[in-house]
Amino acid sequence: MKEVKKAGKAAATFCPPGSKSHTQRALVAAALAEGESRLRNPLLSEDTELLMEALRNLGAEIEISSGDAAVRGTGGRWRQPDRPLFVGNNGTALRFLAAVSALSGGTVVLDGSDRLRERPVGPLLGMLRSQGIATRCTGEEGYPPVEIDGGTLRGGTVSLDRMDSSQYVSAMLLAAPYARRDLEVVLPGRTVSLPYIDMTLETMERFGITGIRREKGRCLVPAPQGYGGREVLIDGDASSASYFFLAAAIGKRKAVVENWNPRTAQGDRTFLALLAALGCLVEEGEHEAVVTGRDLKAGDLSFDMGAMPDLVPTLAVLSAFRKGRTEIGNMAHLRIKESNRILALVNELRKIGVTAEERPGGLVIHGGTPRGAEIETYGDHRIAMSFAVAGLVTGGMRIRNPGCVGKSFPRFWEELEKWTQ
């Protein structure tokens, strides 16, 4: 149990870790690449350590030195792993590895925690099967554990009938350069988290893949070609930075966030524009972003969070402190994240004295005067961090299983204490 004290400082400076989304994409590309790569400022956390260990079992050599990751790739030729690849509750790793395991010369088994076994992978397996790759779910169909029989992707066109995660698309795209011929992914009419797909394509280009095209509703990757070793600087994590921006917004304080790239491909950077629209003073420089909290705009507001779903818990806590009704939508897929985040948010907001209601596509929050409470995190790092920030204002906030933040931000508690030291 971790108790959060009220913040005593008017301003503080923070340094978030490297982007989890960017790190995982770069690790997969570097592990497939011909030659050596160096990832500077990667996120070193539970999720990325699990992915690195899986990639090592597939034949990549990965060493961490002075905070950087040196990766000797396999040239697109995986080694047959001698055991199942265990990825914990890392849904991104599950999906990325399922697709690139199709490039192996044998059978790859993917498994994870009990919660991961509840997270779907069926739409991705359907695309792989359409490419001539044999896949099997050894438990419930469409869910891990999964067996992938390696081979060669045929290329051509694959499509999704539905998409509850952009990771299905990113996974196919990461494997696409090694297909026999050009591979095109056709997206469904409603596509969530498009910025994450753009980040995947940008990462592929940085590792030497050429001729990629993304038009409305489709992505095309020319094939065959391969990744090449590169030196890549990983952007600071915009999702992690959002907790310090939130602290400034609800506490009328000033948060200076270093390790910031104003041109990052992360969709979560647009949270700054949202805060500015709500009344905060927002300033961006070449290497930092500064948010100064002011009176938040009151009244009834609605937000479409399809482009930045990881920040729904951040916005939900902000909405608890804002006068008015807030509707947060286009986020039904949050029910299959590390927890059922919609239900988790409704439950925990009610504990702190805020009225919240679940909706098919999201939730509705009626702002009030939050109070401290004992928060169940459901093992979800984003629930833990968002409500911890609320505790800087309310005091008396007690966070169960505080170690779950290690999934994406191992130093979160040390950084948060800068407000109270």
C-alpha cells in the first residue's frame, strides 16, 4: 500500500522515461535487422524486459549498457526458441511477436499472465492464416496461449472486419517487409489509435524500409526487403508525462517536463492541446514542455479519445476535479486493456466521491470535490498513476499494489515525490 501526501510545492521539474510504444517497435525492428543497432533512451521496464527476453530467445543479442540497448539483429531469420515465450500482461508484445513469429523456421508458443489470456488476438491470427501461416489457440479460440508455425507471408491484401486494437495492424506491418511480395493491410471503417499505426510506419522507415504508403483505410509495404541496423533516439514517453501535466492542471501548479520532443509521433502529445483548451497555460520548447494550472473550464464537455486511449484514466481524474459533466467516448476497447479500464475508472471514481457512469462507448463523469480513499488498481499501472496524482490534491489517497507502475514507469513514485519533498 502506498499513501500519497498532499503536494507542498508550487512547481517541480520531472523527467519521464523513454516511450514504451516507441521502444517496443524499435526493439522488434532492431531484432529483425541485419547488423547492429543502438537504441538510446529506451524504456527499461517490466514490459520491455519481457519483450527483450523473448527476442533473445528468438536469436537476437541484446545488451543494456549505460541506459542504452545494443541489439545485434537476426537478419530476419529467427532461431527456434527452446521454450514458450512468456510476455506477462504485455499485450503489445503478444501481438507483435505473434506476427513476426510467422517468419520463424519452426513453431513458436506465446503465453502470458492470466489477464493476458483474456486479451484477444483472434483478428490478427485471422490475418496470419490468410497469409498461409498456421496458428492454434491451445485454450479458448482467439486468445492465448497461441502456437505459430513459421513460414513465409504470401503478401497481397489482408483485411480486418473489426479492430479493437491498432496493435493488430502494427504487428502485420512490422512483419510485412519479409513477405514474398507487397503486402497491403486494409483497415475497417472505424479505426482506433491511428497515431500508433503512424508511429509503427515511422519506426519502420527509420530502420530502412522504403516505399511505405498509408492512405485512408489502407497501408501498403513494398516487399521483399529488410530492416537495417540503426542508431535511434527514443522519444520521452508522452503517456508518462501526462501524469505531471495532470498534477499541474488539478493542483494549479507548474510542471516542467524534460526529455520532451515536440515533434514526437506519439498521439498522446495532443493532451497538451486539450489542457490548453481547458484553461491551462501550455508552453513547449525543443526539449521540454511546461504546464501551469489555472481555473479549469466549467460546463458540459465531451471528448473523443480514440487517438489517445492510454490517457483516458488521466482525463477521467482531471474531469473529477472539473465543474461540469464530462463525457469520454470512442474508447470501448479499453475493456480489454491491462484491466477493464472503463469499469475500473467508474468504481474508483465513486470511491473518491465522484459520480461516474459507464456507457457502451466510454463513461460519463460529474465533477465534484474528490476525497482520499483506498484505490484498487486491478494490477493496472495507469489506474495507479492517475489516482496517485489525485492524491496530491486530496491527501489520504492509498494505492494498492503500487508496484504495478513498474510495467511502464519504474521510477514513478520517486518522480511524484518531487511535489512533496
